[in-house]
Amino acid sequence: KAGVTQTPRYLIKTRGQQVTLSCSPISGHRSVSWYQQTPGQGLQFLFEYFSETQRNKGNFPGRFSGRQFSNSRSEMNVSTLELGDSALYLCASSWTGTSNEAFFGQGTRLTVV
Amino acid sequence: GENVEQHPSTLSVQEGDSAVIKCTYSDSASNYFPWYKQELGKGPQLIIDIRSNVGEKKDQRIAVTLNKTAKHFSLHITETQPEDSAVYFCAASKSQGAQKLVFGQGTRLTINP
């Protein structure tokens, strides 16, 4: 069974630009969550999507947004990039039947210059 | 909101010895506690988890204990091997099925041969 796939793996953007990251969950998984990982703040929850609806949201500004498609694939978008948005962005998928287990992809390393 | 504290931040042990990492959480409603291992350049890998209705769980050399009264849980690795070297994260969640993990700050474990 294929794992969680995130694309692209690496990205360099300029301040003020916007970026879109993609996540394909494990086949059959219906929930996709996004996390930001930085050396200073650690792993922080951005938002979760289930059946194309945002079900949970973390404490990030509105520049961070996401969506989920009918095939459970998800994208997250960051607009008006700031230097502080440089981070590893991780996607996790889970089944959300009676199980809580979340499985992470390898992440997208975003560098804002 | 939930807050998870993890100690120590770094841990160095001799190969073959045991390693223990401890976490405390603040929200008594949390009911799911996973542990993740993250190797360089990779996403976090789920290694073991425990639910609030269980006090201890073992999987080969890895065990997790939970004390709901004190609101703390611990990861125990026995007979450590060089491949156990990585950063370990604890997390807590209070959402059955929904995915909103609150992570500890991580422990960098080094196994010395």
C-alpha cells in the first residue's frame, strides 16, 4: 500500500509570492491534516479536512488555507509569503473510522527568500 | 488549549541500555497519545500509541505507559540499537477520529556504540 505522498519535496519562493502544496493520502483514508514544522516552534497543527470539509483549524493567519477534493487529495495554499513561513510542511492521513492513527508524508521543505 | 511538555530535549545512551522519554499534558479530555520517530530528511513515523482506557502497551522493544491521574505518559525503549537514533515526539489528541495532534518539542536520542 502506497504511503502519503507530498509534492513537491522542495520549494524556494520569494517574499510576497504564493505557494500551493499537494498531498495524496493513503488509499482509503478520508482525513488529511497539515502541520508546520520549524526548529523554533516544533510541530504545529494547521488544519484538517474530512470529506472535503475543514473540520479543525489551528492558530494560523488566514494566509494559510487548504482544500480537499472528492478523491481525498488535499492542497494547502500560503499567500503573501513571509520569511517566517520557511518550514517543513507535513501532511498526515488517517482513516477516521474508529482509529486515530495518523500517518505522515515526507513533507515539503519551503524556503522563502 | 492542550499543552504537551516533553523531557529531556536530548538523551544519549550506550547501545544496549534503555532509554526513557517523558511527556505531560494539560487537558484531561485528551484520550489518545501517539509517539513518533523522525529520522533526518523524513516525516514522522508512528511507532506506538496508547488510548486513555489502557495503562500500558508493549511492542517488542518499545513500551508506552500512561498515568491519567498525573496526566503523563512515557516511552520506554529497551536494548537500544544504533538505528534507534532519531528525534522522538510525543503527542496528545482529544478528538475521537478527528485529527488534531498537539506535539511535544521532541527528544533527540543518540545511541552510542
